Amino acid sequence: MLTLHLGLAEAYFALEKADKAIEMLEKDIEQNDRDKLRDKLEEIRERLKPVTILGREYDVAATYELDLSQAEITDEILTEIIPEKKSLRI
């Protein structure tokens, strides 16, 4: 049952229904007091927090692309951020 609930939480999150995932996990935690459910709930909440890229804050759930063409990012900076990236094309 635990695996099913964790999978449902992931599915809700993937469908951009984080509120439903949180609601379900909170209810399950109250009823079952399961550490894995609590951990999954915390993970989803963390993934919803905004991130800062080059001094600008972005909502992870609502940001699908970033225009960095004016950001003056060099290959060296990009390699530090994403080591597997070989070059920057603008």
C-alpha cells in the first residue's frame, strides 16, 4: 500500500497537481505515521521552492524554458554548472 501511495503522489506531482499530492500524503501520514510518506511529502515541497539562476528567482513548477541569451554566460561558467555540457550555443 505504501508503494501505491508514493506512486500516486509522484503521479499527481507530474500532472502539476502538487496540492493533491501533498493533501494525500498528509492524510496518509496522519493515519499511518510512515517515515517514507513524510520524506516524500518533504521532497515534493522542496521541489516546489523557487530556484535562483543568475540572480533571478524562478518558480520551478511554472518555468519551462529560460532565455539566457543576454546573460553573458561563458563556456567555463556553463561547465561549472553543468559539467556534462560541452559548449554554449546562443
